Amino acid sequence: MLKEFKEFAIKGNMMDLAVGVIIGGAFNALVSSLVNDIIMPLLSLITGKIDFNNLFIVLGGRPEGIKTLEEAKEAGLSTINYGSFISGVINFIIMAFVVFLIVKGINKLRKAGEKPVEAAPAEPTTKVCPFCQSEISIKATRCPHCTSKLEEAQA
């Protein structure tokens, strides 16, 4: 079993997976920064300076004086953080779109690298009778139209 695992790991499948996870994690950090540091502030500016990180609902009602999510957490209140969820949805949409573009590009490169498969010319299935010029089966030894023997004509 150890030998089989070693073969699996060395074949490249495991290494490819590890590289993909590492790059995916780094890419996730990049997209999260894009969403949190660029897109959300712009969206906040467009929507009237709404801070999406502080969009939350306190379960059981919001006590007086609690205006930020941090204050609610310090007070030990249970909250539904729908602003963070909106950021997560935007993050997911960007990630999904970028992965779509990458897969589309890879598929385009694969198609460009493949040579088009040309169909082999089909074997002829008919021939022309040398006597009456009718089209007949290639396997025929006698013409069904003029009844001539075809072996003699081709010899």
C-alpha cells in the first residue's frame, strides 16, 4: 500500500494538486483584497457611504449605542452579518468568473494545438460498367443492366 501511494504521489497527480491548492490560496487572498479594499469601498461610495462590513442584524433587537459590528461582538451579542455575506458573494462571483476565463483560455489553447482530423477518403462502393456506362456495385462480376461479364472487360 505504501508503494502504491508513493507511485501515486510521484506520478505528478499529487504534486499538481498541491501546486493548485497553493496557487488557489494565494489567488483567493488577492481576490479578497480586491473585493475588500477596492470594490466594496467603491460600492459604498455609490450607495451613499454604506459600510458593508457593518451591515448586521442583532438577534433579539439592537441595543442603544451599538453602531458597529465590532461593538456588537464586544458586547457579546449574537449577530447575522449580512454585509460580510454580500462581500463573500461578490468574492465568489469574481473567483468564478476568473476561473471561467482561465478554463476557456486553456480549452482554446488545446484546440489550437490539436491537428484537425481529416476523414480518410471513403472506399469506392460503385464502378461504371465499361459496356453500358451504368453505375454498378464494385463487387459485381456481371452488369445487371446489360448482363455483360465484367471480368472479361477488365482483363
